[in-house]
Amino acid sequence: RASLALGALDAVLAYGLPALLPATALASDPALAAALASNAHLLALALLVHAACASLEGTMLALRDAPTLSAFYTADALLVCLAFAALAAAAAPLTAIWTAFLAYQLLRLAQFALRVAALAARRPPQQQQQQHPFITVKPSLAF
């Protein structure tokens, strides 16, 4: 929950600060500052989704699923590098770049959420509410 609260705060700041600050606080070039401000909503959404991803990553580590998490990291890093290289080669606008970053975060969210759900579904009922010194794994997976 703390991760999601921090992500929500990050999202609000990312969306709100460009409107509150003078354009020169973001960039010395007015055109770049305007482009950053017009894409703040994409950054805000990406930050919010990233916070949910971080919570699910922690759950995967707590469930001792680091090998799968590592495989996701490897595949996703390759995919996002290829996507950004294609965007750079096409001289894509900033909106396309931030949209690709948001899509990357949404992909990670889907991967992690499905994996955590699959792991929880495979756990015997008596282990699903087992207490751990730092975490409680519950079958609800509410985050």
C-alpha cells in the first residue's frame, strides 16, 4: 500500500508540477518545456503503474520466484531497447516515446500480476495465509 501511495504522489507531482512551475524550470528551450508539459499525463500514468509493479516484484521475491522475475527483466529490457531504438530511428515525437514507456510499464504489470496470481493459485490452502515476519501472503492478491 505504501508503494502505491508513493506512486500516486509521484504521479500527481509529475502531472501537476509542469503546470505550476515556470517553463524554464523544466528546460531552457521553450519548445522542449512545452513538449514535456504536454506529455506529463503519460509520465504520471507510467509512475503510477511502476509503483504497482514494484509491489508485485516484492511479492514475487517474497514467494521466492526470482528466476521468473529475472526472465521477465531480461525479456522486457530487450523489448524496450528495441522499441526505443525503433522510435529513435523513426525520429518519433516525445509523445510516442512516453507512450512506449507507459506500454512497457503496463506489460510488466500484466506479467507480474499474472505470475503472482498463478503462484497464489498453486499454493495449498493452509499456506495461503501463512504468516511471515515481514509479509502476509493472502490469496486475495489485493494491492
